[in-house]
Amino acid sequence: MRFLLAIIPLFSFSQNVITINIARETPAVLPNPKVRIYQNGNLVSTQSVINGTLSYNYGTLNTTYTFEPFFDSVPSSLVTTNDWKAVADEAMYVDAPNGQKGLFLNTAQKFWTADVKGIKKLDMGQAYSILTKRYLTTYTRVTQGNLSYTVYSTHNRNGSLTQYSQFANSASDFNAMFNTANSNTVVHSTGTASPSVLFYYTSGGTLVSNGIPVPNNYDFWGIRISGTFVPKETGTYTFGIDGDDGVDCLIDNQVVTSFYGGHGFGGFRTGTKYMVAGTSYSIVVRMQEYGGGDGLSFAWRRPSQSSLSIQPDEIATTVSSYYGPRVDWFKSETINGLTVNNWNSTNPQTSFPVNVTSGPFTLNLKYVVSGNTALSSPQ
């Protein structure tokens, strides 16, 4: 008789799990946080945080996963608190100095209000208005998306130099070359496409294979790429551009980096710009080709990064506004033990990158609801 012996291993494989723990650093509790998850800058998932914890099973090693926490909604209770009674107490206010009419200073909180009803009193309706303005403000919500492009046929399709030069040797040359008031320039195609398609190609044929028409057998043409850039970090960003022939990048209508003239690929030309996280900046990248080879390479790095790359999560297709309290996010170790005053000098983050090589990883986050000492004092 034969027996089949099953051998059960006495070890287990560590799971590739990133655990995100979210806690509050303020008495105000916001419900149902969510997290957008990006893999190498591309949005791959949006998940809810249950009971303060989210476990994300990642499938690729040696990869950067970025986690962007946010709240979908704000409870109205944040502006209907017991502070109403104090704010509505006329005794807390003094007349404005210098004879200004209809203004009162709150002696406890040191903020101003107006006698909007002209009755020289602060009633409950005004108290609500004061609290709403103090607790809440307008913030933006960004949706990752595509860039817009316009492809031009230039030089009268045949290399004519009667209206502008052979190559774009400056930003003004680009303006002339892409100006359809010049009869030698016509719009060949328009549309939208992803940053990974538009910001890197080594021939016009690559664009064509991605559904973007290019004229004149890839000679005498140019492309203008535009969109909204919303940085994830506050600090100095570095932008790099390379191409064949002339290329440049403009942010808020100012040239940040360029490689003008007639040439092939020659390595990144870089420029820098200080940016504020969550702020919307217009971005335009241009490339023109006279004859021969063509292509474009554009990438950037955040203040915390050491290398240039295309990061689609900083390109927005829509930027919508919402009215709510300011919520700042930090790594727990950044603000543990700090006071309210320290928070004001500590830069929050809008997203948190994790570089994984193997096994599990834990990311501990805290949020601070700002705007009033009642909402942002330590526990």
C-alpha cells in the first residue's frame, strides 16, 4: 500500500500590500475619506477608506505608487456649532477704528464682520454668514485628463520661406509659424490625447499610429500642445525639453525652457519654475519640423524628485470648485506632537508617493481641518 504524503510548508509569502492608515489631528471629523491611487503617474483606482484603513494590493514591484487622499463631501454641522451663540453676542464686538461705518471687530477671534442689515446688531442670520465665511472657503478639485493639440501644416506645404523663417528660433517665430493669418499655415488636425502620447514621440509616424494626423509626409509641420498643469507639491519644479527641430514650453505664457533652431535630438534643455501645490497653471508645449527627422521629448520633476519623467497625474482635464473647509494632509510623523502654530509653518502634501520593491508597506497619514481655532486645535 502506498501513502501519498502531503508536505505543508511552514512559511507563508508576504503579501504585496500597501496599508494606508488615516487619522485626524483635529476635533472636527470629516466622514468617508477616499484615496486616488496612481501607478507611475497614471490613475488606476479610487477607493474608500473604511474605519480609517485602506489596504491596496499592488501587482508590480520597483514601481512608484502615489496616494492622493480627499473628501467627497463636508457635513453641514461644521458651520452649525455652539460657537453661534458667542459669535452672535454683540458684546464680543467693538466698532471699527478710524470712523469706518458698519464694521465690527470680534475681540476674541480677531476677525471682521459687517453690519449687513444696517441695524447695528449681529443677529443669528449674520452669525451664520460670519461662520460660513470663516470656516469655509473655495477650493479646487482636479480630474486627471488629456491634453489638447493642434497640428499645423507650415511653409505652404513645400518649404516656402516667404512669410516666416525655416526654423523657430524664438517664441515669436513660433507665434508667426502657427498663425493661420499667414496663408502658408493651415490647421491640419485638432483633438485631445494623453500626455504619454503627446509629450514623447520620435517621429510624426508615432503620432499617426496613435490617431493623430500629421501632414506633408512629416515635413513642414508643427504641433501646439496645451492643457492645465496642477502640481502635487509646492516648490521649484524642473522642466526639460528636447526635440527635432525647434521646441519650447510656456507656463502661464512665459517660456520656461526651449531648444530653438534647426537640429536633431540633443538632450534635455531645462528650466525651473516655483509652483504651489493645487494651483492651476496653463501649459503649452510646441514643436516644429522643417525637413528630415522630427520628434519631441518633454518631461519634468517635482521638488522631491531627482529625475525627469512624464507624470500624467499633474495634467488636469477639468478643475472644478467646491465650497468647504480647508483640509491639509501630512504624514503622521511630520506633525505628531506639533502645535497649531507649527502646522502653519509646515507644508502639507496633496499626494504621497511610495516606492515599493517587495513585501508590505505602511503609510500613516493625518488630516487637519483649518480655518478656526475651534476646528484646528490639537486633541
